[in-house]
Amino acid sequence: MFFSLVCSITYRMSREVKEYFEQVSSQWDTLRQGFYGVEVRDAVLAAARILPQDTVLDVGAGTGFLTEGAARKASRVIALDFSESMLGEAETKLGRNVEFKIGDAEHVPLPDASVDVVIGNMMST
């Protein structure tokens, strides 16, 4: 019973979160600035120690805030998000070394050991 209740609550919350990001995708870059700035990206990228030959996976990429910085450092970046609208926004501004995939941290549509570095921001389980 408890497990079923937790699963039901988690599913409802993730559905609500996805719906929220689908709705705000076109304004997210502006909204995000009220939560955190470029210092967060700089700190994540410094901690990740990305090398030029790396393939980087950005989990919960959204509109590409971290992806953009990683793409300046790595040869290949994969932007993963559960919101098609958020990834659509990212696609309009990111370069050719970025690949876009629909998925989430629990369902990564990639083979094991296919990335060198994993980054993420605003993730929860």
C-alpha cells in the first residue's frame, strides 16, 4: 500500500512538473535568472572538469543553460530532458556538437558507458 501511494504521488508530481516546464519553456531563460545565474553554470562546469575530447550528458538540460557552456568545452554534448518544448528552445540556440534526446535521469536513452561526463541542474528524484 505504501509503495503504491509513493508511486502515485511521484507520478503525479512528475507529470505536473513536466506540464509546468512545457508551459514556461519560451520564458524559461528569463525566469531562470530569478533562481540562479551564470555562477551556477561556471561552478558546475569547473567541477565537471570537461576535456575537449569528452562526450558530456546534460541531464535535465531544459533550454540548454549548462549545455551551452559544456558545448564550448567538449567535442560532443547530449542534452537530455523530458520536455520537448524545453529542448525545442535549446535547439534554436545551440551549435552542431549538441544532440537532443527526450528522457529523464531514470530513463536515459543511451548505451552504458557512452558518455565521459554527466552534468545536471535542478534535478530531483
